[in-house]
Amino acid sequence: MTDPTTSTTVWAVVAVVAALVALNGVTVLAYALDKRAARRGARRVPERTLLTLGLAGGWPGAIVAQRRLRHKTRKRSFQSSFRLTVALNLAIVVVVVLVVRLPAG
């Protein structure tokens, strides 16, 4: 018989991974829309929104979008803030790994 807590843990991990994949997709889309608006001279996606998406966990998608779209890579103030969001995310991961110590298996 399987342990119900193991099953619950697996589903929780699947849910978190699915949410992060979706968030990263939304982040890439936001960067693409902002790049398109910048080219057209239209209303832009606020930098605060892009940074918030990164801070919420969408920073890998933001890195991909920045590189592929060549967008927001030269603006130093944005890059400084963006790097801070990445550092905060990585710090949170370290704390979770060290403090929570997910069970092996």
C-alpha cells in the first residue's frame, strides 16, 4: 500500500512545477508584448510588471525572453533590479532546501 503523504507530496510538487511553467510562459509573453509595443510606439508593459513576474518566479522565462528578443538587456537600471529579483529567488530556494529538507524518495 502506498503512503498517502507521499502521494500528496508528489501532487504538490507537480502543481508547483505546473504553476511555474505557466508563470514563465506568461512572463515570456509579457516581454514579447512589451517588445512589440516598443517597436510600434504603443503603450508599453510597465517595468514594474515585468519585474514582478520575475520576482514571482518567472525569472527563467524573463532571461530567455531578454536574450531571444534582445529586450531590456541594455537598460542598466532595469537589469540591476532584475538581477536583484533573481538573487532573491535563489536565496528563497536555498532557504527552502536547507530549512525544509524535502524527504528523499
